[in-house]
Amino acid sequence: MTADWTSPIDVGTMQLPHRLAMAPMTRSRAKPDGTPGDLATAYYAQRATMGLLISEGTQPSDDGQGYLATPGIYTDAHVAGWRRVTDAVHAAGGRLFVQLMHVGRISHPENTPHHRQPVAPSAIAPGVDMFTMRGMQPIPEPRELTTAEVRQTVADFAQAAACAVEAGADGVEVHGANGYLVHQFLAPDSNRRTDAYGGSMENRARFAIEVVRAIADAIGPERTAIRLSPGVPAGGIAEGQDNDDLYRHLAAEFDGMGLAYVHVLHVRSDPLLADLRKVFKGVMIVNRPGRPREKIGSDVAAGLADMESLGVMALANPDLVKRLETDAPLNEVRQALFYAGGGAEGYTDYPALETA
């Protein structure tokens, strides 16, 4: 029996009213210390009718920051800021997972506390530029993490997860995709380590598994999730199908942990997604960037996903679910304002149907 995106679903301990999630999207509007900005409360609460909100990437430590004005979740101020967000989301009837994003080498010293050199599995520059206060600059070569530092980073993720739950989040999603730190460990072209975290497929998968297990131990597996992007080139990683077996290995490992969900960014037409679906028997969320409106729900209907995540549509339409249900027109997307200015424009000023 196939499901419809409008049908309810249980995820972890949550009972969600339907099967659409808001995908994580960096908005670069946090305060200089990484505390969510005053408008973040309104932004997330406006979108609380999505079945599940997955927050923008949120750094678990100083070393985890890469972009300007991204939020953190590792200080008392961060916890207090996120508590305001989660209280507002819950008051509006929504649920929110905080995405934990350590960017690894996708960073620039000018964007980070204490102007630190980026860290990574290996000292390999990604070969891409990053926006800084002085404009676009090449990302410098990162410093290779020592084995002890890798283990400390695992602990940092677990501590950040505990902070997120303290702040009222319903759970956390590890960002294991899009060329950031966890993905850098997975990919052969960014991981040339010779210790237990590099070399073989099992060793390259070790960091991701240890991070997820440490978080599950800290806050419970039902509050723990991970996002993956098999074969998606990003951040200087040119990962191809030759790494697919690693993702099948991860799916098998995660299947036995009782996680809330696995979130897969999928851009390919080969059978890998179906393979992962067979191996991981828990809740799977699928994100297809640029998914057209008429295709929403197709992965759920085909049995390839339990939920689907939507990004830009949810960004530009605070009442997206109502618009889809009533076949109402969608707001025009203002892409130039995705990260710009730090204010309400292009952030909290997209109108709902009643005010459009």
C-alpha cells in the first residue's frame, strides 16, 4: 500500500501530521557570537505547519564555523537563543530538529572566532572560494586533525546535541553531506589519512558512525538523524559511484541504531537510493533539489521515501502546506536575499495567503 504525503507518520517519538519536511538552509543571520538572531524565532515559527523543520546548519564548536553569521549550539547564549526558537515553533504546533554542521575545510579564518586555520581529515585545500567581509577569497589549505582531535570532535558533536535538546529541540540531524567535515571523511579525494579514520571504506566511514553513535548515546537514538549526499559533488569533493558501497555500509550500520531518520540528498537516477531504502528500514527522508511542484509526493508514493524535504519552496512560502493543499500560487523566490543583509527582507517578510 503506497502512502500519500498528506498522511500522518511517526518519526522517533514524534507524531507528524504529514510527510513534508523543511530542508536545512543556511540563512546567515545569526548574531556575531553565533546566537540565533531575533528574527530566527519568527522565521521558524512561520513555517511550523511543515511536518518537520530541520534547522540551518549549526556549528558544534568554534572550529565548526565556516560562513559568516551562522549559528552555534555549544554555549549558554546559544542554548538560550535556540530555546526562544523552539518555544515559538512548539507554540505554533511544529517540531524542529537542529542540524549540526561542522564545515571542516570549507572555512576561512576571517569568518571564524579567533581566526583559526580550517581543520579537515587531511591537509588538502578544496580549491574553491568563500565569501568573507573582504569579498570572495580562496579557501586556504586546512590543518589535518590529529587522531586525538578527531575523537574530541566526536565528543563536540555529542555535547552540541545535548545543548540542542536542552534548548528544546526535538532532536538533531548530523550534516554528513555537501562537502562538509563528515562528508570529507567519507570521500577518498579529501581523506588521505593513514590512521583508523582513513584508507579502507570501513575506516573512512568510522567518523560518521562514531558521531552518530555518540549523539544517540547522549540524547537517544530516537532524537538522532543524519543527512547524506551520495555521489553529489560539493566543496571540492568529486565523489562518484565508486564510493556507493560506503553508503550501503553506512545504511546497514545506521539500520541497527534505531535512529529517527536518515535524510538523503538525491540527484541521481541509478538504483542507489532504492538500495539504501532496502538496507535502512527506518524512516527515510529524500531531498531532490529543484523538485517541481507537480512531483511533490512522488517519492513517497513510489515507496522510495517516507518523507520528502523541500528547501526553497518552504523558504519563500511560510504557509507552503496550505498552498499545496489548496492549489494556491507560490510566492516569487528572491534568491539575491537568501544570505543578504541580516534583516527581515527575504527572510521573514514573505507573505502568507491571508496577507498576500
